[in-house]
Amino acid sequence: MSVLLEFSMFPTDKGESVSDQVSLVIAEIRGSGLPYRLTPMGTIVETDQLGQALELVERCYQVLDKAGCQRVYASLKLDIRKGRSNGMQTKLDSIRKKIGEITS
């Protein structure tokens, strides 16, 4: 199974720039050992179980809670597909076959 999670999470009570807090979230994702891609608007993570993805979201929230964040905004999208692995790469490869090289 491939579970692709695209999410963003940040505090809304820490002012205009929240890169310090977002960096803590990205460090938690990196430390998970799961494959991920950082984008300007969020992060994509791949797991082989839905529970792993949701546990990672919980851990990221806990990091912000420990950093003193009183209000946290999170946006999540999930693509859950049985019988597939390496979904981050295979989805891009499918588009490349149709239109050629893309910027990723």
C-alpha cells in the first residue's frame, strides 16, 4: 500500500514569520526516516500504512505544542492506494511518460 500525505502545519499565534516553528516540524519529518519532499507550500510524505501518516501528524503537532504554540493550523490531503509502492515517484513517472520531462 502507498499512503501519500501532503500537509502543512504552522502556528497562528507566533507572528508573521513562522519559519522557526515550521523548521521544527520539518526536522520531525526528516527524523521519521520516511521519504518526503518539501515544497514551498507544504510537505509530501509517503508511508505504507495510514496509521504511520497520522502518527507523524500527531508528532508534528506535539513538537509545536512543546514549542509553546497555543493555536496550530494544519491542512492534510491523503492519497491511499492499495497495490502500489513508491507512489511519489511512480505518479511523476506516469506524467513524464505522457508529456516528457517535468520540473519537480
